[in-house]
Amino acid sequence: MNWQQHWRLRPDTIYLNHGSFGPPPIPVQQARLEWQHKLDEQPMDFFLRQLEPAWFAVRDRLAKFVGTTAANLIFVDNATVGMNIVADSFRLSAGDEVLLTNHEYGAVERIWDRACGLVGAQRKTVELPLPFTTAAETVDRIMSAVTPRTKLIVISHITSPTAVTLPVKEVCAAARERGIATCIDGPHALVQEDVALDALGCDFYTASCHKWLSAPFGTGFLYAAPVHQPNIRPPYLSWGRLPPTKLNNWADEFLWSGTRDYAAILAIPAAIDFIESIGLKTFRAHAHSLARYAREKLCELTGLEPIIPDDPAWYCSMAHVPLPPGSRQPLQENLWQQFHIEIPVVEWNGGRYIRVSCHLYNEQSQVDKLLPALRELLGKEPKPAT
Ligand SMILES: Cc1ncc(COP(=O)(O)O)c(C=O)c1O
């Protein structure tokens, strides 16, 4: 299948980093543009009459896609905003603990360090077993770090520096048994995994739609379980709804956050339509087999073992492979400058890794170009002193 035709990607680039920034396909770009035209040609009519019904319809569509009731969702610009809202709203006191794993996104650590620091609470980190073996072992390790002071567990659905799918449902269940709240950092999970929020049983879920769902940049959502909704504080206070009207629930605070371009959010259904027209199964089959191929070939090249088993339960469309010891730069920049390959090299936990993202527009020939490029650059690196 020629899925590349649906994207307008720069022909000089081998783009293997959908996981950081996922370019939207052409139908999604068109949908965003149409919404922008509607705004630009009659702003009063758009903001006062068209925006709210459109916002509610888009939310209904997204809610079906992520398995919850629309009333539990609000739109945010990205997962970062969602996580900040949780951190600003979740009640912590001096002595409380918020537990993260050592695979969390750096900005998320900063968000919780600040929130904890403001009230004298503490951000704790649990180191997950390496290599990963079973979901049960991972859950046990997380829960073994819980203390009577733990109020919240913040974990990724799919981790950023290591591309591991964590057993979030089991963690949520174990946390609930102990009366601990859970916040799932989920920007990578949409489309890679079935995200079924009500069944997942978390307290909060933050996501970006501009990663694997390929919605326009600047689209994300926050899910809050009903019990937490009255405590959610909008980061910027505006009218909430326009024209100003009585606010009836938490989400009403987020419909109108000041004058801005809402086109990206309103184009989310186009992204859902696009991926559903191809089929989630088809996406996953293509993306996983390519990621698996990349993983196998890279391991042959380096002779090193990945940190997770070769099993779709642990990864879908991102291959994560260790590289010989060294630093991220200049390797990542040289892959781009010398070979036009855009791919992240990650320093994590004292090691160096490469993360290959595989979307529909990626193909085996691109991975085949990565291999000799990497071999050449690694070969030129000075050998570490022994
Ligand atoms: C696990 C994880 N959390 C949060 C983020 C932040 O996402 P955004 O920049 O869309 O807010 C990322 C981005 O890569 C991520 O991988």
C-alpha cells in the first residue's frame, strides 16, 4: 500500500520520529484549514454561534474513540498542559508523596517537582526492573515503592525515553485498592494501543493527539474521573463559555479560554476518520512489523539486547535499541546533517539508545538506509577509554 501519498513530507528527509512530532496527513491539514477559513471569513458568527456546537460534537467523537463519556473530557493544547492542570488541581499537603517511575518524561518530572515543592510534598522515583520480563513484576516493583504517604502515582502509558508499554490497567487497579490516585501520561498511546478510559480505571489521563493519531499540532485532551472534576482549576481564567453564561460543570470552564485559533482541535475528527478508514489493525500490523524489523537489524548491528521482550504487549510502533556507550550528540545531529535521517538518540539511565518510530508512511527501505549510516557514524566515534 502506498500510504505515503497521504502525507506531504519533505522528500529530502527520512522521517523516523513520528513519536516526537507526528505530521498530520493531508486530509487532516485540509480540515484544519477549512476551520480556519470559517473563522477568518466571519469571526463573530464563528466564535458566537459555530464554535460551541462544533466543540461539543468533536468532544463526542473523541470520547467514543477513547472509551469514555464526553463529560469527562476537555481539550487542551497538548499533554503538557493537561499534566500541568492536574498538578495545579490535585490536592497535596506537606509530607505527601507523588510516585513516578524512572522512565517518565523529563518535563513531567519538572511539573511534579514544582507542584510538590510548593506544598512541601515529595516526588519519589521508582526504578523499574531491567530488562523487563513480566507485567506482574513491573506492577509489583511500582507498588513496592508505595508508602502510607503516597497520594498519587504518575506513569506513562507508553514511555518516552524507552518506548515501553507499561501495564497501566494493572497499576490503576492495584493503586485503587490502596486508595491511591493515578494519573496516566498517555500521549504515545492513542492509536498504538486501544485507549479505553472508563475500563482503564485511572483518575486522570493526559494525551496529545498530535503524536500517533496525527491530528494537527496543538491538540490534546485531559480526562478526569467525575470525583475529581469539581477540583479542576483552569490555568487561565476566562469566561469559560462565550457568550458568557452560567457554568454548569468543570468542562464549561474550558470551552472559551480567550480569543484563539480553535481549528486544530476542531480537526481532530478528521484524524480519527483517517486512521479508521485505514483501520487500526492495519496500522498496527504495518507499524509493528517495521518496528520489529528495525529492532532486529539494529541489534544485529550493535550486538546489544533491547530492554523489553520481543512481544507486541511491550511495544507497537517504536523500536528502542541500545547503542554502544556514548553521548546523544553529535550522533543525532550527524544522522540528520550527513544522511538526512531524523531520529532521536536518547541518553537514559547512563546508557545511549536509539528510538525508531514507524508510521504508515515509513517503509523498510528507510530502515535499510539508517543501518549503514549508523554503522559509519558509530565506527568513526572515538573508542571509550578502557
Ligand atoms: C511520555 C510523554 N509525556 C509527555 C510528553 C509531552 O507531550 P507534548 O509535548 O505533546 O505536551 C511527551 C512528548 O514527547 C511524552 O513522550
